[in-house]
Amino acid sequence: MFGLPKDTQFNKNIPKQKFYEDYSATLALKWAFSEQIHEIIWQNRITPDTSGLAAGDTVKELEVFEIQLNQQKFDQAILYQIDQEVFEHILFLLEYQGKYQAWIGKRKKGVDPKRANPYVHTRWMDPKKIPLCLDGRNLDEAYENFVRQITGDAHRVQNVGSLKKAIMHGEQKRLLRREIAALEEEIRQEKQLGNLVELNCRLKKLKKELEEKEA
């Protein structure tokens, strides 16, 4: 699935309790794992032996975790917690009712989530349309290419420059899309002409900004 090499397939179920049985996990986090997650499957282990790619300076091994959700909305603290407990870098594939999202973004152990690189992700889509291709001379490059594929920036390598910038660029686009959606809903409910003019002007500026970032 997702076009990853057959030799990388691992297909091992991981009890979700393993990620929150630590005494430091909050009750809210334990509840999120218990109520929001149906199953966690370790789908792939991308290593030099299984992929034919050399180990990178940073990424020695890349794991692919499929998280089957009980509901479409979930608490991102779940991903932070798994990233804290697993030493290697992780590509998350979230599944709900047959649709998938790919999420990626590493939080180093002990780093405040507010200071960590934000996660970026695709829209919900058919698994065959998830834009993932294992590409690069080593696992560092493969990981960076996953980030760029997920953010839609595979063609912007020269413009974005670095992994951190690519992640931030994707996050900026995600926030713009969310702001545009909220503004469109506000416009649908607004009755006063003067307010509609102002709102439509703001909407036009936001759409232009998003267009420039996606160019």
C-alpha cells in the first residue's frame, strides 16, 4: 500500500496502551488514546536493509504507523506522545472509514510541543491518491521528500531550501485554508451589505496569498 517497497512491510499491531501506560501521561491523553483510536499498526520499517537507501546523518530508520481512528477528529497530542516514545522518525497514516491522511513532523524527546516543528498533513483522500514516493540517496533525503510531498512542495525544493522551512511553509498554507473556510462561512451568514463588502475584500486577499504560496 502507498507504493512503498515490499521489503519494508512489517505489519505488526501495537497495543495502544503501550504509548500511555507511562505514569507521566495525563488522564486527558489516556482518554484520547482509549476513545479516539481503534488500532495502531506498524506498517513499514524503512531501513538501509529493507529500502536499499543509505542511512542518513539524522534519519537512520523511518517507521510508518497506521492509526485507525474511531472518529475523524482527534487530539494531536496522540502523535506527540508516540513520537516521544519511539526513537526513530515516523510517518503517520491516519485512517477513518476507508479514507487516509498522511502526517509527518518530528518532535524530539523532551522538547516542548510549542517549540517543536509542527506536523503537516494531506487532506482526507483515497489511499491510492496519497502522494508518497520513497525517493532520495539516503534516508535523510527520503524523509525530507516525504515532507515536501505531503506539503505539496515537491517542486519547490530550490525555493523552500530546508526541511524546517518546508514544514513551516506547509503549516502556513494549512492555516490560510482554515482561515479562508471560516471566512467563507461568515460571509454565508452575514446579512449586512457593508460587512459583506469588507469580508469579501479580506477573502480575496487571503485567497491571493494562498495562491502565491502554492505557485
